[in-house]
Amino acid sequence: MDLRKLKTLIDLVQQSGIAELEITEGEEKVRISRGIPGGLAQATPQPGTVYMTAPVMPATADSPAAAPGALPAEPEGHVIKAPMVGTFYRSSAPGAKPFVELGQAVKAGETVCIIEAMKLLNEIEADGDGIIKEVLVENGQPVEYGQPLFLIG
């Protein structure tokens, strides 16, 4: 199979919603798999099979890939970060009043949000005194370990 044909197939997989494409032409067999965002697809080697993997990261107008050299601005103040991976909630129950609001003063040890991880609700406390300057995560959004949640000053 020639390289132009392979390039065309890779482009088709990237532009479509399919996760994997496998084509057999005579004795040649090619499998093209979409990678997970930020990584490469993983393939299990099989004899006589050629694997092509390509990173798949859709470019958007506000993504760093679309604006080379643009770095996000560092927030001024103290950042409360997620101590675990889970789902961020601003209140104790749907429709309940959020633990903290913009402009509210908080003291160290005061609950600012909940992160649900493995069906357990973990109260996240402020690790310093200050005023909530910014909420950096939307309610119900998944968060990663070390991800900034609040900016206090």
C-alpha cells in the first residue's frame, strides 16, 4: 500500500467520528486507530499487520495549538488545588446554596467545595485565609489531581 493512500486513510479517520479503521488489500493489512486526546493509540501487535497511529487532538479557536506562543496567564493570589481526581461540586446537594461565593471571606479549614471520588463525597477545605476572587471550575465538572479550583487573595 503506498504512502499517499495511507495518508488519505489517516486523514479520513481523524476527520470522522470513527475510532478505528482496518483495511486488507491482498496480503497487506492496515489498522488505523484514533489516539486518546493528548496521547497515542495503543495497538496489540499481530504478525503481518502494519499499525499506523496518529495523535488526535482537535484544534479549536481557543486552544493553545491554534495560537502558538500564547501561554495562559498565571493567576495572582493563592490557588486552592484539587487534592484528588473526582467530580467538583460547589454545594452539598443539587439546588443547595454553594459553600462559598465570589467575594466571600474564607478561613483556613472552612469547607469550600466537595469532590466526589468513587461514590464518596470529600469536603475540600481552604488551606489559607482570604477572599474568594475566582471560581476556576464549573459545578459538576471532572477535576484532576492538582487542578486549580479557587483563587483566593
